[in-house]
Amino acid sequence: MSPLVLRCCFLAPYVPLRDSCSESVPVMFYRIKSLGYIAFNERGFFMGIIIALISGILMSIQGVFNTQVTKTTGMWVCNCFVQFTALITGLIIWFATDRQNFMELTKVSPKYMLLGGAIGTAITYTVIKSMDALGPAKSVMIIVVAQVAVAYFIELIGLFGVEKSQFEFRKLLGILLAIGGIVLMKYKD
């Protein structure tokens, strides 16, 4: 991945400009008002950040919505409805876009990788219960820290076919700082 490149130019925000740091690495420059130009490798780093932010926003909103729905319908009616509407939405998007053969699922190996839907049901349940008990902010903070810690552990060990990475103290420190944020949010004035 190409290094972060800053140029001192403070113009309109988010204006994409084509350029390259070297002949072999195409880079997209984004002009951001308070920072100047920031270069990101075109392989998707910048879009990955945007999509991750959208994901976090949607997960928080979904958790609040689902928690409110359970107050009327109960846990498992809500959970079934969430999974059903996800299925319908997924099918509509599949039909409108790639239409890849569903039989390709039989080729997935190892087979336990197909448990994502069952895990999704557990995620919906645990998010609803934690938001009901802790409120949205504390719940999401703990969920995110748990996600980061487990994802880092998966990378360190190389579980589930993920490329193994080396231990980095700064990443551990980041997780510990996030845990400190949870403790800070727990205490009242």
C-alpha cells in the first residue's frame, strides 16, 4: 500500500484527482479541507474506510430499531423478522446484480464457514439484549472493542484461513485504550 501523502493545499473537500506516486502503484488523491491532499492506493483503502463507517452507523441504528421492535413483538419474532427481511433484501439485490449460482455454496470448504446466518441470529439476539441492558452507546462501544480484539486474535493465530500476522504492541495498546474508553464511559460525573 502506498504511504500517506499530504500536500499543503486547503481547497474544496473530497475532490478526487488522478495521479500516481510511482508507475507501478496508481493512487487516488483526495483533497480534504483541513488536511490538504491525502493519497490512497486505488485498491480500495479509502472506500474501505467509507464502507466501514457506513457499516458502523447502520449496525448502531439496526440495534436500536431491533431493540424497540422487541418491546412490542418479543425477541424471536423480531429476530425472525430481521433475518427474513435480510433474506428478501439479499435476494432482490442478488437478482438485480450478479445472479451467481447458489450451488456454488456446495463448494465452500470447510463447511463450518456456512454458519454465518446462524451466527447472525446470535448477533441480532446479543445486540438487542445488550442495548436493552446498557443503552446504545455503551453497548456499541463494548461490541466494537470485542470485535477488534477477536479480529486481532484471529489475525495473530491465523484462524479460519486468515493470513497470520505478527504481534504488534501498538495494536495491543490500541485495544487497551479502547477498553479504557469503556471504563471512562461507565463512570458518571
